[in-house]
Amino acid sequence: MSETQLLKGVLDGCVLQVISEREIYGYELVQYLKENGFPNMVGGTIYPLLQKLERQDLIYSRLKPSQEGPDRKYFYVTPEGQDYLVQFKAQWQTLVVNVNQIMKEENKDER
């Protein structure tokens, strides 16, 4: 199984978490993810995800001037996005506990 398949279900929550912590634009988000455990992250994955989250009203964007070139589109989490993030974190914690429990049981059987 590839990392991409595993990430598909959790990347929304990870991106919302990062955006909830600070205003960020797309390229900066890609670089942040690369530096924080996702070295294979590319814009071709993130930009469509940002568009999807915006269509779902979980984030919104605002153009801001850049000293280094054209205006940049910064992203912010909406109240609906905050609610989604709370639910995601709860589901993630449950999933982690359940997967760890199964992995521990499997390790016992291998002995």
C-alpha cells in the first residue's frame, strides 16, 4: 500500500490543522508539509484539496499583496472548518487506539 492511499483519508484534517494555526498560502503549505513528515507532498495534491475544502466551506481565501511578486491567496479556517477539525481529531484518536490495539495483538501472535 502506498503512502498516498493511507494519506487520502487524513490529509484534509492535517491541512485544516495547519491552516487553523496560522494564515498560509498554497506553496508555503506544501513546503510546511514537506518539512514536517511528508517529503513527497506536491502542489498537484494540495491545490485541488484546498479548492475542495473551500467548496465545502471549511476554509476561505483572501488575496494579499506579496513583496516578492504577484498577490498570494492565503487560507483561513471557517467556523464549519473548526467543527470539522474537532470531529476529525476525535475520530483520528479512536482510529489510532483501535489500530494500535490490533497491531499489539498481532505482534503477540507472532511470538
